Amino acid sequence: MSGFDWPALMRAGVQGLRLTPDQFWRLTPAELRLMLGQGEAGAAMNRAGLEALQAAYPDKTTGDGDG
């Protein structure tokens, strides 16, 4: 994941937010941004976002062995 200033993010998470290292590494980048006040809480998903989720997590069809 290039483009992330990991030392600065770790300082913000561990020193600023008082997270333990384990807590810091369990966060997603989106969660960390939200905690740091940089995310858009409650932003509505647009069509492109929905289509990206559908492509990443397609519904299983009958006969896929899930019952």
C-alpha cells in the first residue's frame, strides 16, 4: 500500500488516539481516517460504489453448495 505515511499514521494512532499497536493494526485505513476526523461519516454510497461491492462480493447462485 504505497502512498501511506505509515510513521505519521502510527504516531497519530498510538500517540494521538492512544491506541495500542494491536488496536492500530486491526483498523482499516477507512476506520483510521474516520477516527482522525478525515473520513466522511454517513456518506451515501453511489452507483459506482454499489457496483464495485457487487463485483467484489457476488451473490452465490443456486447449486453453489450453500444449502
